[in-house]
Amino acid sequence: MTCKPLFVIAALVGTACGGSQAAPAEPAPPPPAPPAPTAAAPAPTPAAAATPNPPAEKAEPAKGPAPAVRYTGFATPESVLYDDAADRYLVSNINGKPDAADGNGYISVLSPDGPVTNAKWIAGGDKKVKLDAPKGMAIAQGVLFVADITSVRKFDAKTGAPKGDIPIAGTTFLNDVAAGPDGKIYVSDSGLKVTANGMEPTGTDAVYVIDKGKVHPLAKSKELAGPNGLLVTDKGVLVAPFGTNELYRLEKDGKRADVTKLPEGGLDGIVAAGDSLLVSSWKGSAVYRGKLGGTFEIVIPNV
């Protein structure tokens, strides 16, 4: 929100006095005696110099919303998935570097009422679980799919028991997972690696489809700009890329369509909210709301 300063403009109004002209008169009588001296009228006080408008105060940046609830016990929470069948929220915890195969990632369970009901429902190294740096999640046909660097881990959605892995060759940073109504699973490779200079591209940018256990690329190109958040719609898969501010839709042939610019880039999460989309931005430190092909505006600032 932009605040505009209020300016007050003062106008100085000048007045002039005019006398009427006298009619012709008899010869003037002798001049009267000079009047008695009177006290000199005080000199008019000079008008105060106009003071320029003071500089407008800088508007304070809009504050982010107050959190409804705070949690402890998380370690780099990356993604939140609502499990409608069990009425609970699942939170993936990287617990370390986002590309480190350190075996200590875990998934927490939250109640909609607020409390953490199971801090480490699924945990790397526990009960033969493999989990390094879990990120995006999706549930389809009773299976929880979790993106984990270069593999998609599978778990029983009710018990959390491991059900195997789906390695995806040639990937470097699997990020989000989305499930289609037909049971197909979509997973993004943001094509990133962590270096001393921060996140750097690897060139493996892609979106893959897992169909009945088999993996094939839907799109694979640097033009995808670090695909991050995914959302399956009836018109195709929407992609929020980390590398640009351009939200887009992937068609069946993998071509980008309906490219829509958002205020800032570093795009990450994307969800549908009614007939609008909510998209988070690292660069904008904000959550935007809008429609594909339309205008996006900030709904949550400073996050």
C-alpha cells in the first residue's frame, strides 16, 4: 500500500482601494492650519515569509499479519500439505541443507486446532525410513509422495510406513509434488545446487510425470526457469518458477502458455483459493493473489 502525503496550499489575496473623483469646486479657501501632531502610526508588520511545505514523512512499510499460532520443534519447514482424509496438516522439515543427503529429514503432523500431534511422524533413520531433505508433498490413492533431492519417497498415508522410492535420473533439486485427479504425480526439478555463493543453477530444470510408477519428463528446458511450485488444473499444470516472476501453464506437449508476470520473482508455493491463485515470492517477501493471465496483488506482505 502506498501512502500519499497530504499537502496544504495557502493562497495570498491582494486588495486595492480606489477613491472617487471630486466635482469642480469654488476656489479653494486658504489652507487650514496644520493639524496638531499625532502619534505616528506603527509601521505595518511585514508579512511572514511563506514557509515551504515540510518534507512529507516517509510512510512506514506495511506490516505483515500477526501469526494466528506459532510452532516450535520445526527445522527448516519447507512445505505444508492438508490431508483432508485425516483432517490434519503435514509439514516437511529439511533439517539441514536443502541438497544434503544427511538422512535426518522428517515430517510433522499438526491438528487443525493448533497443536503438533506428532513432531516426527516420519523421520529419516527411524524404522528404516530414508528421508534427507523433504520438500513438496502430495497424496494420491492412499500414498504420500515426497520430493527428496533426486528421489520421490513413498509412504503409507495412514501409517507413515515406507513404501519404496522412485529415483529420477539426471535431477539435482526435486522440489514440489502435485497429484492429478487421474492418479498421475507431477514433480518439479528446480535445477539448483547450494554453493558458498548461495543457490546456483545446474541446468536440469524440468517437470516430470510419474504414471503407474514410470517416470517421463513433461518438459525439460532452461526456459522453465527453475520450476518450483506446481498446481494441477483441468487445463494443465501451473508452474511457479524460482528463477523468474513469470507464472505459466504447461500444455500436454510441454510448451509454456498463459505466461503471467507477477510483481516479483523467486516464486515458490502455489495454491488455488476459489477462482483465484495464491503464489508466494521469496524476492517480494510476499504472497500474491490473482488469476492466470490477469493482475496479481499483495495479500500478505513482509513474510
